[in-house]
Amino acid sequence: MTSVYDVAVAGSSGFLGAAIAAGFEARGATVARHTAEDPVLRGGRIDDGVAHARTLVWAASRVNPVLAAERPDLAAAERADLAEVVRALVALPSPPRVLFLSSGGTVYGPPEQAPFAESCEPHPVNAYGALKRGLEQELLNSGLDVVVARIANAYGPGQVPAPGQGVIAHWLTAAATRAPITVFGDRVSTRDYVFIDDIVDAIARIDDNRGSLPDVVNVGSGSPSTLDDVLAAVRTAVGAEGLDVREAPRRATDAASTWLDVSLARKVLGWEARVGLDEGVARAWASMRTG
């Protein structure tokens, strides 16, 4: 007998996917969790649970910004994987809506145009952004019901530092282990940091809205924060003025200053980020310290 789920989450073992799956379950939805070990597609056939779900959240990824630059073969494999899934979904009599998690921090550019609205023409700033933009296009051109959520710099409890990604997780981990904190590039360069609970709320609102939605919706705080702002929030949370902070040049994979215009999400979803940087960093630190 086929198990019927409300939502399927591809990439459910990752930071975003795990939080989104848990968020749907907390709302009473039944969730099919899919990982690399239990994929959405097996032998060219979509899993029955996915085929009968109302929404497939695609949070799966095998690369980060550093790997996208250093391992183009992995990026190519990710594109091929999604293309195969798209072909199988299109063949279903009634495919689920696909909610694709993209990178608002790397698909837009140049920085002089910030804040970036969905109407801004994408100009990916690095190989990771180019990959995410290519995956967006694969889905948006498929004829499926697709909503792309361009998510800013996500952070919060449960985030594991990855190469070139997750500065807050990197710095809190360094503070917890009494290791140096490394600041790459200009301290006044800006990013848009959005707390994981706010992202979960935005995704749930997109799923709830079964009417006509824009193809692309930005999900961010809507406010720019400098690396100095982040460092101050970390110092406040950790309660240590004597952190060992070291400077390093900007890396090639680092995006330039960027932040998102989230007025569309406010208009069509009634959504806005509610957790500020200081509170979010403090909550991430408290979670790390309690295990």
C-alpha cells in the first residue's frame, strides 16, 4: 500500500532540509524525508510518497561554494541529478508542486544594485551562484508548478560549518573551541543573515498559498549587516571581549556585499523575518552550548 504524505523533503539531513521537515511535522503535516541514501528517484522512478505529495521541497545539494569552484564535476553531477528528477516528475499524471531552495546571496549581482529584488536580472557572482541559477532555470522551464525561494545567508541552531559557507557557524564553533576567529575580506562588506526559524515560516507560508504565486520569492532579513556587526553579535552572545580575531584577504568564492529586498514576500505571503541578528546569534550559541 502506498504511503501518502503531505510534503516530501529532498535533502532532509541537511541544515535547511532538516529544519523545514521538522517545521512541517510540528504543524501536523506528514513528511517524507529523503537523503542521498534514500533518494527521491530510484532507477528512473519517483518514490511513491513523493509522487502523491502535494509539495516537494528541494533542499538537496552536494556542493558548497568552495566545492562548486574546485569540483566542477560535482556541480555537473548535481545538475544531471535534478534534470533526471524533473523528467520523471513531468511524466507523472499529477506531479507535486516543487519548492526549490536557491541562493539569494550568490545569484544576484553586481553589489551596486543591492538590495536585490526578484525583478533584478541574475548575475551569479561565483560558481555556486551559477549552479543555483542553472538549477532554477531547469525547474522554471519544465512546465511544473515551481516556486523558487532565494534564501539569504541562513544561520541558526544545528548549522554545521562548511567550506566557504556559514560564517556565523564558523565563528561560534571557533569561540566554543577557543580557536581563532578569521575575518575574510573587508569588515564593512554586507550580507543578509536570516534565522532558520524565519526561513521555516516562509516555506510553510508558500506551501499554504495554493493560489497563484510569483515564480521567485526572496527570503531574507531585508537588512544589511556588516562582518563587524556579526562579530559584535558573537562577542555579545559568547560574553568574551578577548576573542582571538584574525584578518585574512577576501577569498575568490566570497560574494561581494549583497542583501535582499523582501517586500514581495511581505506582500504575497504576509511574511517578514522576526528574529534579529543579536537574538539569532544568541540562540545559536545557546543551542551549541547545551548540545
